[in-house]
Amino acid sequence: MKEKTGSKTATVGIIKTATQAADIIEKDQADLIMIARSFLDDPHLPLHFAKELSVDIPWPKQYERAK
């Protein structure tokens, strides 16, 4: 779809690790990763993904002391 239309695309479903998500983006298989179900299971998933990828992102103020 992406190749034929040039449209931005998103992907969903069973994306469990930051490495898996990053690989999809790096291979240009999608422009956006949707992690709704995993995010419901772990509301801190973006923080865990950032740690897995060694990326420093802002933490909510109330959690900064745990950083």
C-alpha cells in the first residue's frame, strides 16, 4: 500500500519490543507504530521502549526521581 500510493502508513498488532518497532520503521515498512493494547497492559511502555533503545526521553515529573 505504502509503495503504491506514497501514503503514510501505520502498523498494529503484537509489537512487543522496542527493537521490533524500530526495525519496522528502519526498514520503511511503516511510518507509525501503534501500540494500543500493549500500552493498556503497561502504561509506562514508552519509557521501557526508550530504555531498551538507549534513548533519553522526558519522564513525567512525578517519576523523575526514579530515573
